[in-house]
Amino acid sequence: MKPIHSILPLTLTSLSSALQVPLDTITITTTMPRAGNPVIPGWYADPEARIFSSSYWLYPTYSAAYDSQTFFDAFSSPDLLTWTKHPRILDFASIPWSTNRAAWAPSVIRRRRTRTRTPSSSPSPSSSGDSDSDGDSDEYFMYFSAGDGAGIGVAKSTTGPGGPFADALGKPLVPETVFGAEPIDAQVFVDDDGGDGRAWLYFGGWGHAVVVELGDDLVSLKGEYREITPAGYVEGPWMLKRGGVYYFMFSVGGWGDDSYGVSYVTGSSPTGPFTSSPVKILSGNATVGKSTGHNSVVTPDGRDYYIVYHRRPVNETDRDHRVTCIDRMEFDADGNILPVVITTEGVEGRPLH
């Protein structure tokens, strides 16, 4: 719990006089609730955070043996404190090509639609989310890894960010290894913050990162694959844009040991080129948690940033015993990301209303 000190001159004037002490020495201590880490119960990893419909949403991997990873759950919260579970928003039993195993790292975006629009207007995707309510026909697209290399698929929901989602293609969107990158760990970034609105799919394991543009229908690809692998890259790409700068974040080290962490490079476009010297900003420690990685970032207002990631409790030795955590992520005056301080207390509540 974080103490907050405030001065209340109108209500404390008489008290100050009675005690014969200067008014500015009297403080009232109140507390703001904190979320605590982990933020949700159970073993969950690879969390993606979004804001949809006045709620924060988490889309994680169920962290278990590959043959038990046959579905995705989601979680929603109005304030980062209380979370509601939305079970099995996508089930691999209905997707034959998935091999019904190794459901990993979902990424969800929304295509906004309005009730009325001019003939010349068209729906547009958004990955940043906002606090507006859903439109009557908003569509949600989930990009996911299946079968430990069977491919990256795309599923669709027309009923809201909590699904249910259904396979949109009947086959993988990315069916094979590209530039040495295993087709896993998809993330979709829509350049809608002062950009051109194009949607980009990032993915890649086995130490290689690839980006490709999504088609206007969001279930096809256009253009060519581009390898954008920075030094030290292992998996878990995440693109963030702030102040016109593109921050390409990614996991480094080994996900099953204490070397796991998050680094980033920057560029002036979503496809690079990026700076050549990555900066590591997320690491574990022996008192709070270890194997910290596979992050996403969410901001409700463009000022406060939260890094969402998984870590392994310090006393856990099972590699699949990973939990989802949220901590603050801050920048210096030059726009550099500062090293993240991982906590057990978590972040203060932050309602979206």
C-alpha cells in the first residue's frame, strides 16, 4: 500500500490552532489500493494487454505442458485491481490444423465499425484500444501460435473482446518458418497514432524476428516478409510507439532459466532500421521473481505506461510455473526506457472511467 500525503487547510485550521502547531506540519495519510503481483491467479505466461470497451484486457498463454495447452482464457478489469476470467475464448479442439496443442501468445486487435458512415468511409483496425464502447458490429481478430510450429493462425469474434473466437481461415495465416523464425509469438501493431493506419504482424522464435503487413481484411498478408532481428533477440516481439519513436521490444535469454529478460531497440518506422545496441530493461532477481519476460505494454492516456510480463516465483523450479505481473514502465527526458523495478505490490488501481 502506498501512502499519499495531502494538506487539507479548510478542515484542519481549527485543529492547527488548538494544537498550536503550524498548519503545514499536519498531514493526513490515506492509502491507495495496489493490484499485487501476480495480478491473476493460476499459471499464465506471455500476457498481451489491451484496452477495449472501458476495460483492460489480458490475453495470456495457459502455462502448462504443451499437450494441455489447448485453449485461451482472457481476463478483463475496469481498474487493474479486480479481474474477471473469460474462460476458453478460443478452443483448439475446433481447429484441426492446430494439432490441438501448444496454444501460445495470442494477440488481439479491434476493427471499429460505426452504425452509420458515408459511402467513402471504411472500418479501421486499432491495436491501441480506447475507452469508447463497442459499436454494434465491431470485430475482434486474434492472432495466435499453434502446435509448436504448426503455424500462426487468426480467429475472429463479432461478439466482443471476450469472444468466443472462431478460426477465420481453416488454415494457418503463417504456415512455415520464415528467415529462420519459427512461426510463433505473433503480435499485431496498428500504426494509428499519427501514423498511416497500416497493420503489421510481428512474430518469430528460434532467435529470428520477422514483420509483414496485414491485408485490409486483417486475415491475409500483403507485401514481403522482412527480417528485423536485433542483437540478442530470442522471441516475444512487442512494438510500441511513443512520441513518433518506434520501440521494438523483445525477450532475450532462455525462457526456462534466470537469463530471461526484455530488451529494446528504437527506429523511425515500424519496420526499422533499428538501433544496433539493444538496451535491457527487464530482469529478474532473487527476492521478487525470476525468468521475467515476454512482455506487452499498455497505456490508458499516453502518459502512464504499464509493462505486463510473466515471471517465475523465486521458489518455483517447474519451468511452466509462470505468473502474470504488471509494473510501471517509465521514460527519461530523452525518451529512453528506464530499467523496470519489479515488485510484489504491483501497481495502483487505475480506473478507465
